[in-house]
Amino acid sequence: MQQQVFNTLTELEMRDAQERQQGLPGSQRIQALHPDSAKFLYITALGSKAKNIIEVGAGRGYSTIWLALAAQAGGGHVTTCELDPARAEEAQLYLNKAGLTDYVTILVGDARETLRAQQNPVDLLFIDANKDQYETCFDVVYKRLGVGSVIVADNATSHADELLDYIMYVQNHPHLESATILIGRGLEVSVKTSV
Ligand SMILES: C[S@@+](CC[C@H](N)C(=O)[O-])C[C@H]1O[C@@H](n2cnc3c(N)ncnc32)[C@H](O)[C@@H]1O
């Protein structure tokens, strides 16, 4: 990993840890993906050779940087969605710092709207947004997911109650295989097995 990428990830991890230690409410924290989950997501994107990667919930760009690294390695591209323009701007700054802007397009606005206009196939979908919106975000992208594509959703154990409907939905879906992975704050990982 290049030094500037490592430094930027470390800066974001330290900021996240400090803000959690200070007991700041979620709305005032960067709420970065757990580093173990981030590494898992990166390995999943690399291993599945994902070219077109969609992220819902860029925040300040921590997970986006990991996805962008996978895109850089595999000749892919990340489209990330962020509702809050100020956070999107910060994510852009951190991507600049990491030197990975060429691999990322940031869509500012509600992903349930910004993603509707897109048609191209998706290889990997990562959802880390408002917990009551996972199902809708999944549905908006579903028709673009090919067989073998991967869907990763964060907070499957830390927010198990809020994500229960989503988890039941993907685990009982006729065209998906899905499992809850006990890493970080829990990841629900699904693979599309048929159309
Ligand atoms: C937990 S944070 C994401 C953290 C980020 N993945 C990281 O690792 O740094 C959730 C983010 O999702 C954004 N968000 C929530 N609902 C959204 C939606 N419908 N469309 C786009 N962004 C959304 C929030 O503004 C917030 O910045």
C-alpha cells in the first residue's frame, strides 16, 4: 500500500477512535467502517474482481478509500453515494490526500434517487447508510446485479434489530445466498446466484 494511502487511512482510523472515546453522538462522529470489516471488504472486492463498485454511505470516505484501492488494483471504478454535501466534500478531500480520486465518482444526494438514473451492471454493492433504508437501496440496484455479484451490508450485528428486515429479506431471497459474518460490527454478505 502506498504511504499516502496508509497515512490517510491511519488518520481516519485515529479520528474515528478519538471521537468514539470522547463519547460523541453518531451524528458528530465520522462513523468509519471497522478496520477489520474494511480489510474484508477490500479482499472481497479484489477476490471477486469487481469492476463496477457501488457504495451507499461514503461518510468521510474511509471505506471508499479501501474500495478505491481495490478498483485501482483491478481496473475498476467506485461510485459512492453520500446524502450530506459537507461529508461528501470531506470524503473528496480525503480521497485527494490518498491520491485515489481517479477511481471514484461521488454522487451527492439520496442514493435511492441518485442511483435510479444508472443502468450499467454492478459487481459489488456496499451499503453503510441509514439502517431503515438498506432494503430500498438494495432494490434500487438489484436489477443491475449480475450472477456472482456481491452485496455487503454493514452493522449486521451492532444494529441487528434495525437490520432484521433486511437480513431476513436477503437470507430468504430466491436468487441470493447470504450469511452474517461476525467481523467488526457484523457484515451481511450476499452473493447473487441466479437471475
Ligand atoms: C456510517 S456512515 C458511512 C461511513 C463510511 N462508510 C465510512 O466507512 O467512513 C453513513 C453515511 O451514510 C449517509 N447516508 C445515509 N443515508 C443515505 C442515503 N439514502 N443516500 C446516501 N447517503 C446516505 C450518511 O449521511 C452518512 O454519512
